[in-house]
Amino acid sequence: MAPHPETIIAAFEQSGIIPVFYHDDADVCCEVLQACYDGGLRVFEFTSRGAQAQQNFSRLLELKRAKMPDLYLGIGTIKDAAAAAAYTQLGADFIVCPITDPETGAYCRSQQILWIPGCMTPTEIAVAEKNEARLVKLFPGNVLGPAYVKAIKPLFPNLKFMPTGGVEPTRVSMNAWFDAGVVCVGMGSNLLAKSLIDSRDWASLKEKIVQTFAFLDDKA
């Protein structure tokens, strides 16, 4: 059974940075996960975006269980309850969606697994809240921006927010988002640079993660 949703939310807040990643090569996936872990991150979102997604996620779970007992490994880009069920059965710790689908939310509640719906509008956020979401993914973050968070937070005082997309691994960008009131940020290619992955430069990738993680000192 997955850890309690409140435990995962606390881990999201403590981590501050949620890496978001997919690659067809399972070995590359494992190296990226290892670099993130070695860089200090303890939450990782793999995305279900390719033909090898379930197979590669299983490989990541094996690595986590063998070497990373304190890591929370979840799955993203989940658009329906059937996909959520498939990954829950594999062993996902949490489910992240690009949309707000009440059926997926109901399934996750039935399994006591954290459901993080993706929202863009106030109506979608309200639907997520009505379906008992506690942490909402604001997507796409590059379209919404930190000012949107400031405007929306007073309407939903009991929800926590995580932007994904458009967050830069810089002190200025991260401060803008955290000052607006988010509890964590999702980062894909801006953090997990394609050039470093293509060149298999895992040491530099780890160093970039360490440097980005250090920017969170400003929000402490």
C-alpha cells in the first residue's frame, strides 16, 4: 500500500523541487533518478508518456526499493482511473494528472493514494477541491505565472499549490513562485537538461540539482 497522502504532501513540501521526467531508455531513467537522489531530492515524478513507460517505471521501483528507501516515487501524465490503477498496482506512491478527472480522484481515494489533479482555471480548482484534492498542480505554469497564484490563493485557503512548467532553476524564478505561496515546484527539462542527459554527464546533472536545491534556502 502507498504511504498515507498526508505523508506524501509533507515530503513534497520538504523537498520543494519535484523533478518530472520520462525517457525511453530504462538505464537513462535509472541514472537520472540516481542523480536526483544523490543531489538531495526525495520525491520524483516519472511521466507516463511513452511506450516503455510502465516497463521503465518498474525498473525505477526496483532501484528505489534496493537503494532509496526514503524516496517517494510517483507517476504523472495520468488522465484516467484505469491508468491510475495500473500504476498503483505496480507500486506508485502518488498519482499526478494534467487534468481534473473526478473518476481518477475517486479511484485514488478508494486506494488511499495521493491524487494531484492538474488545474488551470478557478472552476477546475473548485472541482478538484470538491473531489477532496489537497494539493493541486497548476499547469501549464509558464502560462499562469506567479501572479496567478497570488490571485487564486485567497479563494482556496485550504488547498496547496504546485506549478509545473515554466519554473526555471534560478533563485529569481523560484523565489517568485514561493513568494506567491506555492509549496513546491515541478521541473522537467529546465532542471533535467537534455544536453546533460544526451551526453550522459550524470555528475554535472547531480551538481545542477545540488545548486538548484540550494536556492530553496531563501524560502526557509
